[in-house]
Amino acid sequence: MGGVASRQLSTLLLGEHDGKEVAEHTLAAVTAAQALGPVELLLGGEGCKSVAEGAASIAGVSSVTYVENASLTKGVAEEWTPLVLAAQKAGGHCHVVASASAFSKSLLPRVAAKLDVAQLSDVLEVQGESTFVRPMYAGNALATVESNDAVKVLTVRPTVFDKAAREGGSAAVAAFGDAPAANGQVE
């Protein structure tokens, strides 16, 4: 096994905000994502630089990356997809995570399709880097699923995870340098 390099776990967490601070449900997603290695929080939209600077103090966040772009403000999946794909590739992240919301439910299936991987929805428990518990049969049963995909794309149910503290962290904050330009078109 001498020549085989192991890949370091890391997570790209898609954050939502109101232009002032990170949403409560994103704080729950931070808690879920911590079990998957260092967490890079990705924020986008108008006024997100100040939100990113405030998010740097969230406990459990290793780094915060932001893109100041008005086209990202409304959370349109067609505008966000190229950014998420570029950020995942740039960071070599093996997990792309978001809180289950209208935003993530429109964005992450598209991201998963572009990465040619399956998406795991409404994760209730992170048991390991590839093993998750999620509901099935309209929530009447729970399934433990294992993903063999190189990149795991998942939404987490924010009501089952504690919210990360807004204070106590000291993450680095940086603008995403090679953010793809908004195209205004459905791909």
C-alpha cells in the first residue's frame, strides 16, 4: 500500500443568509458537517462580505469563502451551480452539504447530476464519511445508507442537529478568486 495516498476529508457547506447574518438552519448544518472533516462555508450574494466576516466566528467552521454577486442573491440554482462546482473542485471537497431548504432542494440535485453522483436528502444522522441515516417511505421508516461516490452531496434536516454557536470560531475569510460569471441561462 505504500504508493496509495489517502484523501483528506473536507466539506463544502452552502450557507444561506439574510444579508446580515447566517441563517439558523445553516448553523445546524455546520454541526452535521463537522463530522465530515474541516468545514468550508460558502456564501454568495449582495452584502455577503460582511456576513462572511461575521460567520468567521461560528464554532466549527474552518474557513469562509464568499462571492459578492447580485445574481446569487435570489438563490437561483442555475446561477449557483457553476459556483458550487468550481468551489468543490478548487477545494477538493469530498462532501457538499446544505441544510434542507427550498434553496438546497433546487440546487443540490443539479450539482449532484453535474458531478454524476447520487444525492442524499434529509440526512438525520452522520455515522461516518460514507454512512448516513435518512428517512424513507414518507418518514415512516429510517434507512442507513452508504455512498460509494467520490463526492457525497447531501442535505441535512436542520431540526435534528443542534445549532453551532455563533461565537467561538476563528475561521479564515476569503473571496472566491475564480468565481464563474453568472450566465442568466438554464443549463
